[in-house]
Amino acid sequence: MEIKKICCDLQENIVRWRRHFHRYPETGAEVPETAGFLAHALTEAGLIVNHNMGGHGLTALLEGVQPGPCLAIRSDMDALNLEEETSLPFASEIPGRMHACGHDAHMAIALGAASALSQIRKQLKGSVKFIFQPAEESFGGAQKMIEAGALEQPKVDAITGLHVGGIWEGFRPGTVGYRFGPMFASRDHVEITITGKGGHGAMPHQGIDTITTACQAVCTAQSIISQEISPQEPAVLTFGIIQGGTYYNIIAEKTYLEGTVRTLGEKTRNFLAERIPQVFEDVTRSRRADIYTRYTYSYPVLVNDPGFTEFFSHTAKNLLGSENVIQIEEPTMGSEDMAYFLKEVPGTFFFLSTRNPEKGIIYPHHNPRFDVDEDVLWIGSALLAQTAWSWLENNREGR
Ligand SMILES: [Zn+2]
Ligand SMILES: [Zn+2]
């Protein structure tokens, strides 16, 4: 049975589903309508749906007629708090919300894979569990689902999933990108409040100026990246917020800073979690100011399993031709909470390029004009379904 052909025939449905999700976006953990739509479509395709997996998350099990292991296919569900500016006929009907990261396409692609596999269920040797998770953009969707048991009953033995868009540039639409090892960075969060002593701007010696202190501390903290970490090891420290002061000639008593920290390895990640607050404290104390720091660990590094990725790349090349399947050279310093699933279960997260300059689909993720080239969505479904099918076929022994 030709999975590619089945998915190609499903293209019209996949586009219809994508447009539905696009029209009615929901954000964060609150995705009840999206979950309802998915549950209905999955039940119709003959899957057993399990609701309320960590809030509005859901799993859907497709049991093959023959016994075997279980592979999971994961899709995120949430949109962004953003006003759409695409003027597409199926643009968001909910003010201030938009699917601008392609999660609408992920859901439609996963539904396509579910429909395709349900058509060949009688030959399926094991089961495929579809995991639909909320709150990828905000925080905690994947973690909550794992805690709620999404990877149990049956136990998930391997996992796959994808991200569409233009994360990696220069890929033709419909091209698949994969990577061994780290592919997305860890994402941690630092919040700092420096408290000094206000006073007249003409007499700084009578006060304790938190703006000068903050500037000095930011520069010193940046030098951790250049001086204390191997130049071979990627790391990013970005302060996106610095707020202090009330008037141009008043010494700022308080300054607040907030930043993000990205790495591609746990060792560097832990080192920065210790050193950044330390440097801020040292600089602040040397200026006789007080400091409050909060450092929060968020998404871990997303790491693809070498063995599974080897299998995945062969499967993808057989299905799509090796010219359409490219090994990604550089990981992105963006983050992805699929990382939590891949920490528990071996698997591969891959990239499907849906950027198409010829059609004017050029805007980056999280842009109000973001769009995807719908013509290639069926390729995502075919690759997910083929990966599941072939992996179950290869791993049915030894259970
Ligand atoms: Zn996003
Ligand atoms: Zn995304």
C-alpha cells in the first residue's frame, strides 16, 4: 500500500483542516474548541481518543490489528496573541489571535497521517499514538502531558514530529531537514531588580545609581559568553528589557532587567545559570546596591536520537528522494518543547520547509503576515505516516 499516494489524495482534506484551525485560533493552555475539533476528526477516523491529558491536551490511539510496539506522533495546538495582517480568505476570525507559527499546519498534517494510517490499519504491526499538546508558545504544554501519562498505556517506544515554516532558510518548499543530536536550544529566563538610592542627578555621589550599575553588569555578564565559555560552544544571553528611572535628572533608585539564555548543552546551561546571577551580584555589591535575581529553567535542549534519526533519514530519502531530504548544518538557538518528549523517548523532530518566495510566502514565524505553502502539507503527513509504518515494521521483533 502506497502511503505517499494515500496522503497525496488526502491533500484537499489536509488543507481544509488547516484552514479551519487557522480561522479559529486558540492560545496557550486554553484550546477547548481546537481539542474538540481534533477529537471529533480522530474518532471518525477510528482512533481511541483520551481527553484531558494535562488540560486540553489529548492523545489518540490507532491500534493495529497485529501486536507490536508503539510510536508517537506529536503536534502542538496553540496560536499566538497577535493581530493577523494576511488578508487570506480564511484569516483569523478571532481578534488579537493568529496561528503565526504554523501549529495549524502541524495539526492538519498529523490528522492527515492519522487518516492515512487508519486506512491501512489491518497491516499495522503495533500502534501509533497521536499526541496533541497545548501551550507550546507559552510554557509547559509538553511537561503537563507527560505528567498526565501521555507516554504511558501503551508505553511509547519512539516519537516523531515536525515544524513547518522557514526556520532554516534556503530550503525549497517541500524539502525536509533533519539533524543528529541538538537541533533546538535550551531556553532559560533571568529577571533582575537592582535597588540603589535615589537623589539629584547633579550629585551622584549622594545616591547609588542603578542605571550605571545595570549597564556595567550587563556588559560584564556578556563577557561570560566571550571569556568563560569555549568559543566552540554556542551560547546566547540577550536582555530584552531594561527599565529604570523616572526623570532625566533624578538618580534611578531601581532598575529592572529581563533576559533570555540559550545553549545547546546541559553543561553550558548549568554553568550560565550559576554564573549570570553571580556576576550581577558581584557588580551590584561593588556599587553598594542591592539585588534580587530570579533564574528560571524553561525548555531543555532538543536532542534527536542518533539511531532513530539514521532510520528516519533513510525512510525520508526513500519516500521523497535524497535531493529533497537535507541534513541541517546548524541548529537554531530557538527553542521547542518537543524537547521534553525527546528527553523521555528516542526519536526525531524534523523540519518541513513551507516558505515559498515565488508565492510571496516569505514572512518569518510570529510575524502578522506569516503563512505556509499549503501545496506541500501532504508531504508532512506522508513522512509522519511512513516513518510510523516503517518503524513498527522494523521493530516488531523482540517485543
Ligand atoms: Zn512559535
Ligand atoms: Zn512553533
